[in-house]
Amino acid sequence: MTDVQTPATHPAPGVLSRIFRTEQDGAPGDGHEQVVLCHDRSSGLKAIIAIHSTALGPALGGTRFFPYASEEAALEDALNLSRGMSYKNALAGLDLGGGKAVIIGDPNKDKNEAMLRAYGRFVESLRGRYITACDVGTYVQDMDVIARETEFVTGRSPEHGGAGDSSILTAFGVFQGMRATAQARWGQPTLRGKRVGVAGVGKVGHYLVGHLVADGATVVVTDPFEAAVNRVRAAHPEVEVVADTAALLQAKLDVYAPCALGGALTDDVVAALGGFGTSIVCGAANNQLSHPGVEKDLADRGILYAPDYLVNSGGVIQVADEIDGFNFERAKNKATKIFDTTLEIFTRATADGVPPAVAADRLAEKRMREISALRTVLLPGARRG
């Protein structure tokens, strides 16, 4: 028997208020529509599914499998990631809301078929309000297992009609965003002759390095996992490898690309980037800003920041295309538009006198408000709710 509890029994201080925070002064709040705690005793599954918004449609977002230090830390991550997906899907022009799930555990030790199938049953219990996909610690093969219990899963293998590895278009989209940022900063949409540091070369970072090398950039990388570094070295012997992120920040970069976990842009990191003359931050990691105000600090130091959920939306564009029958070229064409949207955000930011992150939030919130308002009109044969 499985247990479903909502919301968390013992949330961290301030987390419960975030779940239920409502709109004030007409601005979207941080409140979530639904948070589900999933526990299956027989498989050992402990997971959290967070649905931030279904204003634009079913909540689409990946499943992260990670050894969190506590259940409170897992809940906090699920809330942050699901909110980010609402904004990402809105800015990408998708008719999808935002959700995210986390499974608590070490994917290299704890993951098994029984656990994934138990998780799939929880996804199925939401009857399409949440559609899952890959994220850190989960892969295409895992989605195929989950799909044995639910139809509400994307990012499946091509042999099962799926889109396959979403890292491919995630990296492509980040590269498009980086090209647009280069044009805004240096007048040319290329990284040729620039020194680009990539922190994290597992999934997305690996493909991003390939785009950068092909474009003529000098690439410096770091990753705590030796296998990831060796894989990049084998494919691109010309890349420079440094020991850790601290060394990367000191490598006199033109562009810094955080491509690992969130919270990468701390006060200390931003100070280091500014001190060493980095001009651009554009990477694949979600929730890069460690706290509100970092976006202003970046701007004050003359660092042009490409909002993470804007440039890394290629992956969700890829898996969303799978819902209607996947076509790679169609999805790639959609991801190419990240270049234009990034330039639009910079133009809006300059016009409004705000950092790009604020301009991106405003545009995403505008679309969520406008489209959700249409749902007050009941179409013939449609059901409310």
C-alpha cells in the first residue's frame, strides 16, 4: 500500500508559507497549486511532486533523483524547480504549466525498477495534472520504466516513440542564448576567440562544449566526476581542464557557463567573476541565482546575465514536442528561437532599466496572466477544473 500526504508534515521554516503564498498587488505569488509526498514502503520510494501552476496547461517538468541531506532540503528544491518550470514553459511559448519532482536517494545505489514503477503510479494518480521527464539523476531508460505505469511521461527512448536525450536540445538552446548574449555584448553572435568556462560537463555541459569548440571558442572545463572530464577530453582534446570551480573562476574567462546544480551564482562567485573581468554569465543550470538581488549585483558589476530558464528551455521544448508525436527538426526549429527571445529580453531590460532576470520574469508572468484569464470562458463541451 502506498501513502500520499499533502503538504509536507514537517516543512522547513518558511517553506509551508511559500506553498500557500498568494498574489499581492496583482503580482503572481510564489504559491503552489499542489504538493504531493509519495512514499512506497515496499520499494523504499520517497519522492515529492510539486505542481506550481497549471495556468497554461498540464504541469511539465523533470524528475530529479538526488541524495538530499534532508527531506526539507528535497522539498525546498522541488518548490524552487517547479516554480522555475512555470516561468520556463511560459517564456518558451508552450501551452504547459510548471511542475517538478524529486526522488530522495542516490541514483547510483538506490535506483531500481520497483522504485521507478512505484513512482510512475504516483504520477498516474494525478491524472495528467503533472507530466514528467528526465532531470539530474534520471535518464531516458528510466522514463521507459516509469511509462510502464503511466502515460504521463516524456523523454522516452526513440524505440518507444520518444524524443530521447533532452540534453541535446538543452545544450543547443543554451548555445543559442549564448550567441545572442555575445551579440548584445560584443556586436557579433559568435564565441570565436572568446574564453568560455563550463562548470559541469555531465549531460548538457558535454554537448555545450561541442558547440563552443565548433564555434571557435577556447573552452575551460571542470567537473567533480572524473568520468565526465575524461569523456570531454576524449571528444575534444583541445579543452583545458581545471581542478574545481574556484580555479575556473580565476581562469580569466570572457563567459562563465554554470551547468551543474542550482545556486551557483553566490555573492562570492559574482564578486570573483567581476574581479577577473568576466563579461557574460550564460549556462544550463536551473535556479542559478542563490538569492534575490544577485541579478542586480551582476548588472552593477557589468556582467550580462542570460536568465537560466530562458536559455535552458531547449530540453523542455524537445520533450514537449513528444506529446504530439516527436519530430526532431520541428523541435530544433523551436529551440532556435531562444536566440531571438534572449535578444528581446535584453531589449526590454534596457528599456525598463531593470536586470534581464527581472525583464524575463515580467514577460513570463504577463503570458501566464493573459492566458489563464482565457480559462474563465467556458468552451462548448469543456469541463471546468
